[in-house]
Amino acid sequence: MGYEGHLMREPGDTKADLVERSMGLLLTAPRRRSAATSCRGAARARGNTNTWITELQAGSYCLMDTEYVPHAPEFESALFVNATVISLTPGRWGVLDAGLKALGMDHGDPKVLDVGDCWFVSDEHITFGLTEGSTVAVGDRVRVVPSHVDPTFSQHERLHLVDDDEVLEVWDVDLRGW
């Protein structure tokens, strides 16, 4: 299997050629060694979130995070951490009960939806500036888009599949040691 994730941020008009050249190099080397390594067969898998190869190895694009949205604007965020407003200075700023221990943060800041902008993230809290006209109150639930889907998943034991406010299913997540 080849992986061309290093090309994810390339502009669309040059990406296809770069990916094909990269994958050609990556995928011919294993073919030459296949007899010695017992890697037999013609199947070749490749792909990452935003390089659009024939067999897609599904990545963050199906859920999206703040890192990928600018590179694949045709997709929308589908993974959120629900956090509770635990402190509020009306018209200025608020604090949520989710932080580094709930979110993968190696790609930048998460996005606080609808009520404000992330100012900073500590171990267990997000401090955010309120957008003008926001009517959020202490106790309200706020959706947060993680900056990196994969490590965010690894921080949680369950994933709730929802449609609007209705929980459709609950899936167990067991990524301990990931």
C-alpha cells in the first residue's frame, strides 16, 4: 500500500501529476521485492484524505476536521465534540468543559460552532470569544469541531450517531494503546 498524504496540501491543478509520480515510485518498489517478502498479488491500495486515487483508503474526509476543511471544501464536518458552557462573561467570553484531553490538537485549534471563536485550549477547557449577538448561557451544549479527527476518536469510549438532536445509534470505540 502506498501513502501520499504528504501531497494533501498541493494545489488541485498540480496534485494529480504529483500523486501519480509519487505512487508510481512507492508501488513499483514492493512489486520488485514481492517474491522475497511474500507480498504476492496485483492489488495495490493507495489513498489518503485528499489525493483522490482509484481505491480510497478512507481518512478524515468522511468526518472532516479543521485541518481538512480548507483543502476539501466540498465536504462538511460530521464529527463534533459536544461541550457544556461552564462559565460565561456575557458579551465577551466563555469556557467549555472540553479541552486537550477530549480533542486531538496536533493540527491547530478546534472550531467552536455558532457561538464564538476558540481563543485557547487547556487540558480540560476551551476558552472562546463570543460572537456578536450570541445568546449562549451557562449549561448550554455547544458543538466543537476537532482539529484532528483520528486522535480525537482515541480519547473517547463511545461515538453517538445523531440526526439533529435524535441519537440514532451508539458505537463503542476501543482505541486504547493507539
